[in-house]
Amino acid sequence: MESFSIHLEPLRAFLFQVGALLPRLLFAALVVLVGWLLAKAVRFTVIRGLRAINFHVLTERSGIDNFLRQGGMVSDSTVVFGALAYWLVILISLVVAFNGLGLSYVTDLLGRVMWFVPNVFVALLVLVFGAYFAKFVGDAVITYGRNAGVQDAMLLGKVAQYAILLFVVLIALDQIKVGGDIVRQSFLIILAGIVFALALAFGLAGKDWAARRIEEWWPRDRERPPRTGLRDPAAREQPPPAARPHVSAWPARGTDRDRPHP
């Protein structure tokens, strides 16, 4: 009898562990179910809210939606923000569920992923507003250049737009901790090389081209102000007019010698 009870002792321990784990499993399943329903509600709210404030118009004008369509995405960027909010809620529910089960390693891993999602959200906002600002600056440069008569106004506008967009992309990458110092140093090296190459090109082989471009942009034969006597050296060097002899209106009188004596 004692040997039979000894053989049943592992089974009792197993059933005890299952009985202790079963409420935790039910609690975890309930948390995941509630989190899934809440995530769907949050996604719907985020998409509807962004479209209510015409956020999709901003992303369309900034070029983000066109970039997503070229990548094969059918919907606009509001769906992307809704998906981020959806997975953020799902990750929160999973962290709570696995923490209730006592799986600390899984909870730590999911916690790191969960804290990464808000950084992606902020990086996307930086990209949207930065791309819109870059397009605005590029259009402003093009409009000003055309009004001023600059022939390469389109080129200057595109250079200004893509330069700002490059800085925006670097800020977004720094927000999600991608690249770090390697990306920044590489960008500085490439920028310094481009500036040095342009300086050499203008200094050695591009002097005539630069002079022609400057003459086209700002021609010298513009209307000059009329010259005055104070500014014109030729006018200052002219001699003054000769003085006229004084002619009296009265007849000249003779001397006493010419007068007849009585």
C-alpha cells in the first residue's frame, strides 16, 4: 500500500500544479480576449479620429501616401497609425497575461517590443510633418525663383525639398534608435565630400559656368538710377560758366575835362 501511494505521489503533484495553473490560464485567456476586443475598438477610433481632422489630406500632400502606394499598400497612412495602436494594445494585454502566468522572461521581451511601438509612432509623425514642411519650402523656393526670373527655379526648389527631407529622415531614424552614430557620421562625411567637390568644381573648372549662371540669375544691365551732379565726376570737373560784363542801363558820364566851360 505504501509503495502504491509512493507511485501516486508524482501524479498528485502534477494535478496540484495543473489545478494551480488553470485559474491563471483562464485569467490570461480572458485578458487576451478583452485586449483583442479593446484593440479593435482603439484601431477604429484612431482611424476615424485621424480622418475626422483630415490627417489623410496632410499625408497625401506630403507624399507619404504616394510612397506607400508605390510599396504596394492600398490604403492611406491613417491605417498604419491604426495598426500601430492596435498592436500596442495587443502587446499590453500579452504582457499582463504572461505576467500573470509568471513568465518573467517573456514579459521582459514583450515589454521591450511594447516600448518600441510609441517610438515608431512618433517617428511616423515626424516623417509626415517633416515631409509636408519640405514640400512647402520647395514650392516656395520654386515660386519665388520663377517670379524673380531664375531659370533653374525648379532645380533649386527640389534641392531645398530633398535637403530638408534628408534631415527629417535622420531625425526619424534617431527616434527609433536605428543606426545611431554610424548614420550621423556617415551623413556628415557624405555632406562634407559633396561640399568639397562643389567647391573644387566651381574653383577649378566651373568658373565660367558659375559666371554665366550668376549673370542669368542676376543680370548686370539693370536700370540704373539717374546721375546727379554730386555723384557724377564728369559733372564736377566741368568749368563754371564765364561771367558776363556788367552793362549799365544809364549813359556814361564824361569827365570834367570833357565838359564845356562857360
